[in-house]
Amino acid sequence: MAVQPDDVLDARGLPCPLPLLKAKQALSRLAPGQLLEVMATDAGSWRDFETFIDQSPHEMPAREERGEVYHYWIRKGGESAS
């Protein structure tokens, strides 16, 4: 994906639910509208991130699997998000 994220979280090797917890922490440091890229190797993260996005103000414009690594792009939601 040719999008330049504002922050990158490398959660490879972390077991569930740590990739999602680390992503929540990283999102809290971003301004609304900024983009976080998350890399994870836990297969359960695919479902975890989908559920998290459904229940949050954030958006996931893209996600993909590259070999053993799952990549998620999460745009922080909020009142001033564009």
C-alpha cells in the first residue's frame, strides 16, 4: 500500500491480545485523522482488529496479509477527523 502512515507499530511475535492493546496505546498518541500502520504475526489479530474497528470511532482503510505478517492501517477517529 502506498500510504505513508504517521506512526508504525511493530507487534510481530506478540500473542493475542497484545497487538490490539499496543495499537490502542499507539492510537492514543495520534491526533484525529492520523494513520497508524500495525504489523502483527498473530492470526487472531485479523478478527480482533475487525471487531475493534466495528466498535470504535476509528477506520481501517486497508489491511492485508503478506506471508506470515498481517498489516493493518488504522485512521484515528474523532470529532476533528477529516
